[in-house]
Amino acid sequence: MRSLLTRRSFMKKTSAGLTGAALAAVATGSPHANAAGNSNKLALLGGTPVRAKPFDFTWPIFDENEEKALLKALRSRNWCCLKGSAVYDFEKEFAKAMGVRHCVLSNGGTTALSASLHCLGVGPGDEVITTPNTFIATINVICNAHALPVFVDIDPDTGSIDANLIEDAITEHTKVILPVHLSGFPADIETIMAVAEKHKIPVIEDACQSVFAEVNGKKVGTFGTTGCISFQEWKSLVCGEGGAILGNDEELMRRCAAFVNNGRDPMNTRRGYPFPGSNHRMTEFQAAVLTEQFRRFKKQDKVRQKNGKYVERELARIPGLRPRKAYSEDTRFTYVTFEMDYDKQQFNDVPASRFAEALRAEGVPARGGERTYSRGCHKEGMLEEHLNSRAFAASFSKARLKMYRESLRLPIIDNVRLGGKEKLSIEGKIVLLGSKNNIDDIVEAFAKVAKNADKLI
């Protein structure tokens, strides 16, 4: 795939912001510029779209391999993992692929997080440091353990927890630090681990959305005391519902395996029920699909890597678009969501949401605006329900709950644009599996909209 325009030549043709000549060079340099009668007029304003046919959003992807695996599990009549083998076989395969000694499968990413918290002893009166910018499940499991989720504000450049603010949030009640790796983008995990090790606090990594993402050659979910992965239908590795707990501490992982299996000791199932537990087991049906999906995922991941890096590199040639910040030079994004920072000053103050609207009209399924989960979990009604519950009244003093409520003012996430960036994003896990022509269409559409941004006002 050839370069559309060098940054140097682009900048020579731009002075104050973007000029029509410079962006025309981007658009016409595309291998598919003006293909099929495409005009320079934005489709949103009546022109011909770059893509006449929308991207295929069929997900999950499966074929006869998943069907055969399901039928095999069905006909075995060993539908529960207590009698089957698919769950335990995949645990071994996934642990090896992730680079850890142990993997315990559960029926969801949420229950994987819950088991980790329980097995690390989190309970009434405790505090768990986490991010407000996450799916609510991260907070559900903390509150369900009758602990307080202590929210640390976000890094405005990424939307991830600001690792430099974590140390100030540590108190005598801090039991766990729970960072989240969102949408295939690692958080600042090395800084987080340094703080955790300094204060001897365990870390549970919520890597539910970021399987195979890496920092300095190490997969996220394997830095902490435990790491949790989700296989829910809209992740990049799926089986409908399902989760995994990863770890290297043999005794802790033994406890986790017991917890998801009603307290049975995995080292001696004839001992009865010696450990606390619940039933969070994965079924053989889920594991059968997951095994086939993992074979597919490893091939898909390579395609996303190639296409994601290409699109990122080409779009970065447009002033005002910048690749998402990485916390380490050796960071492997998995592009579950493909994301670029958007500086609207370079586009005549056109908001990212309007730019994305124009991209959609060109046939590229883009979104624009604030970071993921921009409202913030600290504003959700469920939190106040917990704080007003009998369990929390028994676990925390009125004074402590009052102080906690006062701590829920977070200047960055409460005002996302305060020192932050807007973003443009695409559903990367699907779109980045496309052919070379499809990927070039994405680049061309961005260039076309950028060239005509002044007409979007």
C-alpha cells in the first residue's frame, strides 16, 4: 500500500490550518480516488459517496467449524464442564497463548472480575481504586462486594485512568487497584504496577476488551495479580458470554478455580467444598465455540494489525488527525475500536461529531466526539442505590460516605474537553478485517471530508 502523501510535503502546502490544494493532494493520491464516478462534493451535501456499498457488519463470524464443535458437544451429553473436557482444554491453551501459568474460565468477564475480588479478600469497608471511564460491570462487582469504588480521574489524551493520580488516592482502606484497558488500548500499566508494588497492593487488570494487546512484549491481563478477559459477543474473541481469569500465583488461582465452581478444590474434587464459592462455570457449548473462535481470532488479529497500522499511518498525514497516545513506544494496540485524536481547530472548528456524520455519508461507519463512556460511572444511579443500602450503612460510617460522595467530582471526565481531545473512531474489530480496497476507501473518505471540512459549517 503506497503512501498517499508525505507529512513534509503536506506541511509545505499548509500554512494556517488546511488548504484546499493540500487536501486535494491527499484525496487524489488515493488508489481509488474518483472511482465509480465519485466527485469531490461531499455525499452529505449531495455528492457521490466514496463507498456505494456499506461495510459488512456481520458479527460474530462463524462457519461449519463452530457448527461441528457445537454438535460434538451436544451429542456428547456432557454439557457441563464437570463431565466434559472442552473448558479445561481451552484453559491450558489460552494460558499458554497469554504467557501465564494459569487460566480459569468463567461464564463472563464480570464474574471473572467478581471472583478475583472475592479471592483477594475484598469486602465490606474496603476501597478499590479504579476508573470512572469503563463499562458499568467494573463497578458492579466492586459495589456487590460492599466495597467503595474510588474513582481516579482520566488522562484526557486517552480516556484511561491517569496513573499519576493513583498514589494520592491510596488510603489505609485500599485493598485493590483495578485499571481498565479499553477497546484494545493498554492503560499505563507499567506505572500502575510500580505504584502498586511500592505500596504492596494487588492489581486486578480489567483487560476484558483488550485480548492480545501488549506493552513491551507482554500481554495486558498478565501484569497484575490477576487479569480478566471477556468473550462476550461484541468483543474481538467471542463465544456469546464467557470470561477468563489469568494469573501466576498458584494458590490464588486455585482459589479462583474453586470460587467459580461452588468452592470445590480443583486439586482434590473429593474434598467436598472447602472454599467459598459460587457457580460461575462456563459450559461445554461456550468452550466448544470459543476453541474454534480462537483459531479464527489469531488470523483476524494479524489482519487488524496490518490494516490498523496502515490506516493510522496514512490518516496521521492529515494535520488535525493524530494516532491515539501510547504509554510505551513498544505498545501493541488491537484496534477493537480504531481511534484517532481530532483537533477541530485544523478543520474550521467543525466538531468531530459533524466530521463523523460526513464520513458515514461517504460509507465509512465513524463516530465522533468524547471518549468512551464519557458520562462516567461515578454518575450512574446504581452507585447511589448502593450508598443508600443497608449493607453500605452497616459497612461505612455516615461521615465516610459523606466524604466519599464529595470525592465524586472529577474535573477531567466531568468536562471532557477540558485540556482534552475529541476523537474519531471506527468499529475496528470488523471494518479492519476488510480487503485492501476497503481499507483504501477509509483513507480516501477521511481525506475527502478533511478537504471539504469548511463546507460542513
